[in-house]
Amino acid sequence: MKEPIQKVLHYIAIELVVYAILAIAYFCLVLQFLGTWLAELFHEQRIYYVVASVLLMTGQAIGLERLVTGLSHIIRSGKK
Amino acid sequence: MFFPISGVHINPLLLGILGLVIGILGGFFGVGGSFLSGPSLFSLGMPYNFVVGTDLIHIVGKSIVAARQHRILGHIDLKLAMAMVVGTLVGSETGVDAIEALKRSGEVNLVVGLTAIAVFTGISIFGAWESWQALRKSRATPSDADGQKKDILVFDRLAKLFHGLPLPPRISLKQSGIARISIWSIVLVSYIGGFFSGFLGGGAGYIRMPAMVYLLGIPTHIAVGTDLFEIIISAGYGAIRHAMNGNVDILVALVMHTGAAVGAQLGARLTQYFSGPWIRLAFAPLPLLGAIMVATTLITSHHS
């Protein structure tokens, strides 16, 4: 059964704030630790760069989707 | 912040916010959002070759998130999606070949630009008219148990024509509520989507989503979810090709995707609260926005 839209928007606002903090920490880490390595791969070993790019994007997509879903469950169960 | 692969300085927060907006649009409408992200990345100072490739790989990540969410909601017809893959890839190749042929003739910008304006404007006007008529008609029909209006299609003549195509093999699409349809109808529609993906760039959801609704008669929610699945295939294929040619800055794409991941989930969840005609009506101005952006680029590059 669908929840009322006002309730959903309220949860979304909380999720966005928590997620933004985690996302900022995450992309600082990614840029810090992977930036130089990926730039070297890009210039020197293009095939490995392509493989790494596809794996990183797919892994991040699945990981962040689980994170957002998990956050959503935690916030909703906390509110109930 | 400096991004060493493309050699540009971009504020990562801007990238995250841009990703969030595009993610919401993508999750809600089943489009890649390249008509918005492409010009935005370009205006942030990224070279155009990197804009195209980086945008494509970011679209792949965002579409994975949104498609997973739509799958949970039961909005993906996997049989339809699989039947569309070949047409999408072959169409995409034809579109890229057409671009190469136009490059040789020296008229690529003008022809692609005018085609994009004509296609985007046509989709916008037709979509706005049809969804408005469908909304008027749906007011007279009762809501279902969830308080949701039934997905009404006013202009279903082309869908009937496509359903009636007698060419074998004919398959049934239970998830989409279609008893029998020729696989060639599906291949043709996916080929058109793939062609425009290769010809105009991006995942071509702005073509494929309405084409699935108006030509194949797929319910809007299923068309949105299934289109996202197709975008993963078409944009993924394009992204790998561009990455091989050195046109992808994965760091920019990853940062943008942190915003897009949450936006895509939110957009997908919000589709539950709107009926098919409302989603189609809200979608109508988006291609027009793309047409305005292309027209502006054509005019400014003509004068420069």
C-alpha cells in the first residue's frame, strides 16, 4: 500500500541530508585515493582504464542504491 | 577541485547537485537527461569530447539505480527489454555511421541540430496534446483501489497498427498487458531509439519512452522502467566506445553520480503517485527544452 505523499516527502528530506553528508565524505575519499591512479591508467593503459571505469561506475551504482535503500529503511523504522 | 583526466577545475558540489536534478528527471521520466547534463557540463568548462563520453557513463550508473528501483515496483518488462536490445545496438551503430557520413560532407552540425529541433519539438507538441486529452478523458473514469487513475491512451491508432502487424514470430508481453505482437514491431521501435541515441547522443529516452507508449501501446509506467533498462545497454555501449577513444573522465562521472544515485531513486519512487497521462504531460516540456538548447547552440556557433 502507498504511503501519503506528505509523509514520503518528509522522509525524502531527511534521507537527502544524511545522504549528502555521506556522499561528500565518499567523493573526497574517491578523489584522494583513486584520482592519481586513474589518471595514470587513462594516459598509459587505456584498456585497463575502460575496464576500471565500467567496474567503478557499476559498483558505485549498486553500492549507492543499497545505501539509499538502507538509509530509507533505517529512517522509516526509526520514525515508526 | 582539479580533475586530472580532463584537466578541468570544477566545483564537485555543483556536479553533485547537477547529478541529483538529472537523477530525479531520469527516475521519474525514464530518460538519461543528456539534453540537460551535456550543456551543463560544457558550461562548467569541460571540453565537448569529454562531455559526451562522461555524460554517457554517468547515465549508465544512474540508470542502473533507477532501473533497480523500477524493477522492485514491477515496472520493467524484461521480455520486451531483451527483444529491444538488438534493435537498440544496431540502430545506435547506424546513427553513429550517419554522423560520420555527415562529418565527411561538412554539414554535421546543421543537419543534426535541425533534426534534433524538429524531433524534440514534434514530441513535445504531440505529447502535450495527447496527455492533455487523456487527462480530460480520465476524469470521467473511476479510480482503482489505490486511488490511482487507469492509464488512458487517447492516440492509439499507431499502437493498433503495430499490434496488427502479421509478421512472425509474434510474442505475448504479459507484464505490459499485450496478448500478441510481432517481434519486428519491437525491433523497429528499438532501432528508431538506437538510431537517435547514436545520431543525437545520450540514451535517447526522449524518443524511446514515447515510442513505446504510442507505437507499441506499452503502459507509461512500464515504458519508463523498461526504457531505463534499454538506456543501460545503449549508453553503456556508447560509453565503452568513447572511453576507448579517451573521451571519458570517470572521476567527474563518479562525483556526478553520487547525486544522481539518490535522485534516480526518488524519481522512481515518485512515479507511484502519478497516473500515466500526468507523467506524459509533465514529460512534454523536456524535449522542448532540449530543442531550445540546440537552437541556442546553433545560433551562437553560427555567429562565432
